[in-house]
Amino acid sequence: MTFLYTPLLYLLLPVLLARLLWRGLKNPDYWHRWRERFGFVERLPYPVDVWVHAVSVGEVRAAEPLVNTLLEKAESINLLVTTMTPTGSAQVRQCFGDRVHHCYVPYDYPAAVNRFIDKARPNLAVFMETEMWPNIIRLCSRRAIPLLFANVRLSEKSFFRYQRVVGFMGPILRLASGFAAQTHADAERLKRLGAREESVRVTGSIKFDVKLPASLIEVAKVLRREWGVDRPVWIAASTHEGEDEIVLASFAELKQRHPNLLLVMVPRHPERFNAVARACRRAGYEAVLRSQAAGQLSREVDVFIGDSMGELTLFYAASDIAFVGGSLVPVGGHNVLEPCALGLPVVFGPHMFNFEEIGERTLEHDAGIRVADQGELTAAVDRYLADPNLRFTAGEAGKAFVAENRGALQKTLHLLEDYIPVLAGSESQRA
């Protein structure tokens, strides 16, 4: 299988390019900087101390505490953050500005990966979650670049998919320097796939170490005044195609019981912003986009659509109840910890296989409700809207749940300590 992987990858190149062109029809940013995807990046003036790869928005946000801590540890540290998607790229710029270098990660072709490594010259690579690209792992090992996987989650579904090629993936995983797994289940699955036992550690999820901006609550209060302080606010966050209709059907029922209810919809992908706005208007609702809103919302506005990047935390902080999307359709769910940390009761659907343990523990702490369909979604949101005490209790339980599980960041940094001398040594190379 190993000797077939790269030839098959080259055979699939036309499909990959066609997909890139197709995605560009929805989001033209996919057509920009495409050379970076084949390793044609600018040579950096100094070797990269740490190369952090985070595929898209969620992974960039998960990497944010780690990157910020590394920047604080050494002001002169040379960091490169790569992503796969334009939205991830935008998130890097928003989170880190010019404190880090940024480009797209190369596709897993040996020539592209070698070109990229030649230009970046990383001393250490840290990949977030399960971005396990065989040629990148193999070439980092061959060129003596330590590669660690941080905040690793390996759902049962992903595990069974990898198991089909365990004879191929096992030797690849044994080349990695280390794995920081979120849970014991993730760690066991990694070992069963072939990762060396001594290379796997359970650290917990860095996402529990979410650091909220000091000014967030004050800014959220201003936004809430613009929405209307006497209006209950339900946010449907990170929604995917197929969920909008379900949310809007629930909203129709909830409006009958809570006429002042404001729905805040934040689609997961930017290319869907306008489509969601049109769906709201077809359903008979007055909808306004964040980019078009100016000051106080009219009482006639039913739906506020968050069509901006990087403001989801702010929207959570200004809301009362959160539905976290990607869970009523088989996407695998999204992170519920941020709304929990802000004291919002959370509602999510049955498809949480990407956050299986976090979802279960949220339920165990009475910080949220899992629903199966539109009827249960309506009932759960109505329950929280009708009972402020229940809403407060669930919100406080969520905050306590997040606080109790902080510490993954420090455990992950501890795993990096063996490589810190390598980072310090790069100073002599610059002299």
C-alpha cells in the first residue's frame, strides 16, 4: 500500500485541481495563492523555530492558546502557521497579525513538501488534531524534523476509516515524534493504529483553555443593547446546509410563544452567508446581515446573520441560548466549550462524533441538551427561554465544566520542553 500512495496521489491531481476550481466558484479566495499549495513559498529570512499547522478556523482557534504562549515564552521566536482553507488563513491573520508567518500547507506530494521544507527550514512541526499526511510525516522524519500532533481527537468513525489501511498508516504513525491525545479513548485508538506507546500522552483538550478577551463582555453588552436588551436571543452557530431549514422551522414555532425572540444565525462557511439570508426572507422573516447593520436593530428584524469572520465569540457573549451546528446533519458537530465558558446553555444534535466525549460530558454536567430533530430542538430552546433559573443553572454548570478541565495547554507545552533547546539554538543561527 505504501508504494501505491504517492502514484495514486498523482493520478488524483486532476480531481484535486478540479475541486479547487469548483470551491473557488463559491469562494474565490480558493483561486488565490494556489502556488503555495505546491510548495512555492517565499524563503523566510531565518529558519522557522516552530511550524504549526491548523487546517481551518476551528483548528486555528484551538491552536491560539499554544501559539500565543510560545510567542510569550520567547519574543524572538520565529513561528509559521499554515492552514488549508482561506477561512483558516483569515483567522490566522485575525488571531496573530504579523507576529507569525503564514502560508497554505503544501499538498502531500513529495516534491511540494520538499520545496516547502527547503524554504521554511522548520526545526519543529506541531500539527493540530488529526492532520496526518503520510508524505509530510515521512519527509519530516527523513530530514530529522520532530513532528508532534497536538490536541489529537480520533473519533470512532475516523478510527474505522484508518483501520482499513492500518498496514499503511501504522509504519507512518511510528515515524511521528509524539501525540498529545485529548482523551484516553483517542490515545487507545492511536496505539491500535500503530503509534508507538511511548509516543502517546493524554493531555486533554486545549479547547478547554479558551482565553476570553478582557474587553469581550463590555463589547458584548454594547452589541446586546443594539439588538435590544429586552429581547431574548437565540444563536444558531456554525450551521451547515440542511440545518437552516430546521432552525427556521423551530424559530417559527418559538416566535408564537416568544414574539420578541431574535434569532442570530452564523453559518459555518462564508460562501453560505447570502444563501442563508435569502432562505430567511423566503420564510417571511426580516433579516439583516452584520455587514449591513448600523446601530440599533429595528424591532421588525427577526434574524441577525453573522456574516463576519472572527466574531462568533462576541455573538455568543451577547446571546442567551446557543444551538451548536454541524450536529443535526452528519457533519460531526462543532465545539460547545466556547458557549459553555461564556455561561450559555447549549443545545446540539445527535451527530457529535467529532466531539463525542465533550458532548457527553456536557450532558453529564447538565450544561446542555441533546436533541434528535426539529421538534426536540424547539422544545429544548423553549424550555430554556421559559425558565430563566434553568438557563442560569445550566450556564453556570457549563462554566464550571470548562474551568475544571483546564490544563491541557500546560501539559502540551511540557511535551514540547524536550525541543525547546532546539528553539533556543536557532538564535545562534541568526547571529
